[in-house]
Amino acid sequence: MTLIAIFFPFLSFMFRGRILTGIICLILQITLIGWIPAAVWAVISLQNSRADRRNRKLIRAMKGK
């Protein structure tokens, strides 16, 4: 998924169900100068999503004890 976020940033958003964000990222990605910020944005968003999922899992585990 990280490689997709680097090479096709808009697909990274689309696969995670963020359609509007994916369209905005695609518009940014169309220019060569905008490709780098779009890729960085997609990778950071992917990492934040993984961290949020990990935190929710930890919270559920703590509530279960």
C-alpha cells in the first residue's frame, strides 16, 4: 500500500474510501511539481490511518480487561 501511495497517490485515497480526497489529490498530482506533495500527503495519511487503527485496537483491548 505504501508503494501505491508513492507512485499513485490518488489510488491510495480511493482504496481507503476517501473519494473526494482522492479527486483532490489527483488534481494536484496532474502537474509534475504537485506529484511530490501528493505522494507525501498520501504516505502521511496512510501512516496516520494505520496509527489510528492501532490505537483503536489498543483501546478496545484495555476496555476488555
